Amino acid sequence: MGPPMSTLREFWFPFLLAIVGVFPLFFAGSATGNGRRLMLTFTVIFMSLAVLSYIWGDPVRGPFANVVHPHDAKNFLFTVGAISCGFPVSQLKDGIDFSRCAAIPGQPISIWVKKTWWSGLYVKLMINGPDGKPVLIFDNKALQYGSGDFDVNYDDYAFEMVTSTREPQFQFVIAKDYGRVYLNTRLFADKEALILKAGLSASIPIGEANQPQYKLDRIFKYPSYLHQGDRE
């Protein structure tokens, strides 16, 4: 199952507050005296909450996030294998180019990520083969190019690409508390495989790549067109 989707993060939360605030106006038209004042008061309260959800909210975490979780970390660690780089959480709203931190020989991976509570996770990913030519380009929540048989699935916190045998080849994951973001990948050249996962950076013979310690745990269910955003 994926991470729970709190209504404090959803676009619908402030939108529905504003809609609810309109309803008392209908009753205020037929009410008199204290009843009319009460209906107008409800309208002002709900409309104010809708506006304040944007003022108090965090553009990445969501409305009221700074009030509900005032002590959440302002920075996160981006981890690729055994390498970590620090970034402000707030920078995700404008997008971050993580390619410089994922400094893999030959630079086979280019990745840019944007995250806001109203639009979800936006990933631009290009993976190059050993010859330097792209084998996969993913942009605007769609697979733009793939020279192999790949499938891609994602939700607001994770992005995953699997091969035709549904073996994960690339994963980008944001922790629920935004304290950590990590990238896992298995890249294959002529005779070697590069494995980056959970503190592990290893260049191994291709014949050893199927050993359990070098595999990635699948995040999503496939095929993606039947299980969009559904986690294992």
C-alpha cells in the first residue's frame, strides 16, 4: 500500500472549504436576526480557513503542514548509493536537478524533480546506454521514448521503472516525512553492472547482478495501465 493521502495535502481540502462556505449564504437569504448572522459567520469562517490554508501551508508538504508538523526538517538528504547531498525541502516546489549529485561515471542518468502538494510529483528522467545514446526518456508523466521494453509507475512520493520481466531498474523515492530522498538503480554495460541502492555502491560482473543483495525491491504493481499508482 502507498503512503496515506492526508486531506491536509489535497487540492480538494481548501477547495471544499470554500465550497462549504458558500452554502450558509443560501440559508442566510431566508433567515432573519441571529440565524442570518450565524449563517454569515459560518461563511466567513470557512472562507477564511480556505485562504489561510494557503498562507499557513507549505507549498511542498501542503496546507497547514507547518501548523500540524511545526518541527519537520527544513532540509532533506538525497542519497545515491553511498553518496548523499543536502537540499532544502522548499526547493522542490521550483524543481531540483539531482544529476550533479548522481555523479555516475559517464553520467548515464539525468534527473530533474519537482514536487508540490497540488500537482504531485513531476519527474524528468533520461537514462543513457553504454554508447551514450538515450534508452529511456520520461517527461510530463509520460514515457516519451524507450528503446527497450520498459514500464513506468509512480505516485506522489515515488517513481519506478521496471524491465519486461518487471525487475526494477530505476527508483526515485521521497520519504513520507520529506527527511530523505533516495535513488536506486541497476545499470548494465558490456561486462559490468553498476548497483546503487540503500548505501550500497557496487560495480560487479553482470553474472552476479541477480544475486539477492543486488536486486531492488519492487514498489508498484504492474502493468501500470491497470495499476496506476498502486503499491505492492
